[in-house]
Amino acid sequence: MMGSECKVHQFQAAGGGGGDDGGPGAVAPFVAKTFHMVSDPSTNAVVHWGGAGNTFLVLDPAAFSDFLLPSYFKHRNFASFVRQLNTYGFRKVDPDRWEFAHESFLRGQAQLLPRIVRKKKKAGAASGCRELCEEGEEVRGTIQAVQRLRNEQRGMEEELQAMDQRLRAAESRPGQMMAFLAKLADDPGVVLRAMLAKKEELAAASNNGSDPRKRRRIGADTGRGGGVATGGDAAELAQRRDTVQFPFSVLGQVFY
């Protein structure tokens, strides 16, 4: 056991350790447990001392609530833990992270812990209302922080899914390439036929918006042997029209 933790137990024994404020020289159980938890090197991934040793940080509120709070305080309510810290005079020193400080809560200075006592409640309705408002602000802050963490987690999950989809697409490209090369080896003319078929398709699409009389004239010229498809060319054109369309997305990946 660490020397500072031994001092904590010595202070508790001297004061009787009966309640949160067992008397002069006693360390409140909440304070002692928090000091022990923060000082334990095995919990550094979740909670640890700040660089100067005068603050402590909760790095992972979810793991803190799921694992450390049940072990030390028999509950999983992070907001309740934060309210207890406020009750004993701790303050949140950084609005963007869970970092807390108390002038008598210092690394290796267990002899100062008896100075940390519960705040005395002030009489009057105004003070009670103020305390409720402060607790409400703390609860809202905790809820907002948890919601922010959830949004960040959701964003990370979506990014991972997008990366997985890109990876799967990248893994499929070599297979497409090999299939293309195998087809090219079996039939070297497949590229030329595919390019000619694509050219004819584009030409037909562009002619759809032209003058019908011009299309009829082009057809007549073709029938008269105007050089578009006559004799052996007609047979080759028919053969091209019977050719299965080749995926130009793969073709583009090869030649461009």
C-alpha cells in the first residue's frame, strides 16, 4: 500500500471514522476514497493527478462510472459524484474537461485531507434555492458532456463505416482487374469492340435530338452503301452488336 494511503487510514483511525465528519483530525470517507482512487497507479487510464499534483482529471467518465464508482462508492452516478465534490468544496477548473481541484487535495499530502470538510448548509429559502440551482447547473453540464461524448462516438462510428466501405471497394478492384485481364487474354479484340460499341451508343444518343429528316437521310445513305456499314463491315457491325457490353469502369481503371 502506498505511504499516502497509509496516512489516510491513520487519520481515519485517529478520528474514529464514524461519519463523513467524524471530528477533528478525521478524514471524511468520501475524501479518503477519492484520494485513494486518484493515487492508485492502476486507475491512471481513467483518473489521475494533474501535472502539478494539485488537481485530478477524470479522463473517461463512462469507464469511471461503470468500473470505479461501483468499487469505491457503490453506485454508478457520475453526476452524484460531481455533486459530492462540490459539497466538499472542490471546484471544476476547466470547462472543457473533468478536472477538479481543492487547496487541501494534493498529491502525496494525505495529512491535509482532514481540512476537507463538508460545506455547512446555510439557513433560509434563498440559500436552498441557490443550492438547487447550482446542482441543476451541474446536472445539465454533466448531461451535455455525456451527450457530446455520445455524438463524438457516433461520428467516429460513421467514419469507421465509411472507411470500411472504401476499403472493401479497394479490395474489389484487383479482382475486377484480374477478370478484365483474363478476358483480354482470351479475346484480345474485346477492348476494340467495346470501344466501338460505346462510340455507337454515344452517337445514337446524340442523334436522338437531331432532325428526323437528317436521320432518315443518314439511314438511306447507309442502305445505299455510303461507307458506314456495307459488305464485310456489316457483318463486323452485327458481330459487334452481339458482343456483351464490357464494364468501362474497369477499362478506365486500366487505361487511365
